[in-house]
Amino acid sequence: MKTIETGALSVEGWLQRMEHLALRHGVHLSTLQQKDGRDLEVLFASAMLAFPEDKLLGEQAANTILRRFLETAGVMVATDHVELRRWMVDTGFLQRSDYGTDYHRGTVPAWLADAAKALDIDRIVDTLVRARTADVTERETRRQAWLASQIEVTEDATGEAGVDETFMRLALDQAHNAWALSEVPVGAVIVKDKQVLATGFNQPIGNTDPTAHAEIRAMRAAAELLGNYRLTDCDLYVTLEPCAMCAGAVQHARIRRLIYAAPDPKTGACGSVVDLFAEPKLNHHTVVRAGVLADESRRLLSGFFVARRELKRQGSLPAEDDDSE
Ligand SMILES: [Zn+2]
């Protein structure tokens, strides 16, 4: 491991670093190593503190300690006790006896030495449990506030097709929000367990953000609410066929179903220009349904462009403003 030049870390600094790390999910050791390295050292040093001072432990006892660490303080790390043990031995945080059967505490880098003397594993676990509980409570409060402001859609006798139309109408409502801000009217909603989890509308101009398409905005909000970048059990409803960027993001998020309304002959990446979902090497997760309330969406889009041309004719909009998205 590369040596990291840095000033000594305080106990508070140590706990803050671990807290920050603890609010993430599925953190890979190799990612931590590549990014900065200091988080990895604080993580390993924390795991080292779970070992008793000046005592040799057999492999089984060492594994028990590391497993418990990964169930408590280290729960955000995507690894198992065997991999963790190997990394800790390789980096010197754990030492193995000559026969390779016993383990004991190794040494921490100089910048952690003082804080390591003052800290113990119980304090680390307590701090992280408190931080996670506070985070979950805050997330849940935001989620409940959001759900309370939404229409709850219950499944009725109309079945799946009726459900898709109902949610697409909510996506069309979102598209109207975009129009109200003079953006091309495209809207999206993300649905999980038959409830709207997040919404988004097209706003690249207002946000000065070329990625601020309705789908991206809805997926960002949903991931934030769920605290997970995978949206595995979520369905995405969008009023216009997604572009290549959004289709790619849908696949990264592992959206379960993608339902869109109108095709987009200019940039559609679900069959109109290209079909990224037909490529089995790219898509293993998402089922696509097209054409739900397509006429409504088309009318909304053409209405918007007609109104915009009229504004240009009157001189209210600069003529060089392009008609395309
Ligand atoms: Zn897009």
C-alpha cells in the first residue's frame, strides 16, 4: 500500500471518517484504495481495534471477530471476512504467526497511532449505529412527507394495463411542469410497490445541465430516497422514448420495467434510432413497453413546439433558438 503523507488524525476525525463511510452501501475495498487510501486505513485500523491487545487468536476466533465487525461497524463494506483478513494481513494491520495459523494486532500508520490508543471498538460501533439510525429516520421522514403529497394509486380491476395508464398520466403531469418553465415537456415517474417513489421533468436549460432529462432527475431522486444506486424493483414511466444517455442510466440502475409513451424519431434509443435494450450484452434487467398514452404525449409535445414557434414569430423568443430538444 502506498504511504499517505498526512497530519495525525484526532479521535473525532476518525469517527467522522467512519461515519461518512458508514452511510454508504456496497463499498469495495479496491475502490477505497484507489480513491484516497485514508478511508481504507481508518477502516482497517477500526477492524484492528476489534482484536484484543497482545493476544494471539486462532483462525476461527479471528474470523468471528471480523464477521462481527462486518455485521456492525463495517456493514457498508462489500466484502467477506476472508477477503478482509487477507487485505489486513497484506497491509500490516493484522499480523499472522509464522505458521500462518494465529493472528494478532498489527501496526497502524503513524497518522492514526495516537487516536488508535484513545479509541476502542465499542465506541466506534456505538457512533456508527447512532449515525445510521439518524440517517434512516431522516430518510423515512422525507419519504413519508413525499408520499403524503402523492396520490396513492391502488390496483383495481383494470389490471396491469390500467395501472400503466394511471402512472403515465402522472408522468404527463410532470411534463406539464416542464412546459410551465419553457422546457420541452417530458415527464417521468418512478414507481415501487405500486406507489410513486419519485418524479422528474425535463429541465436542462433551467438547470444548465445537459443531463437534466426527466428520467435522470427521477432516478436521482429515487436513488436518494432509497439510499441505493440500484433501483431493482422500480418501474420508470416516461412520456417520451428515452435517449441513449437515459437508456444507459436505466440499465445501470437496473430498472425492472421501462414504460414510455411517444416514440422519439430524433434521439430515441429504444428502437427509433437505436435499440439499446435489444442488445443482450447490455441489458439483462429491463423489460420495455412502448406506446402507453402515446397520443396524449405527442399532442403535448406538438402543442409546445407550435406555441414556441408562435412566440418566435412574435419576436418573444430569439429566432436562433433551435426547435429540437
Ligand atoms: Zn434522455
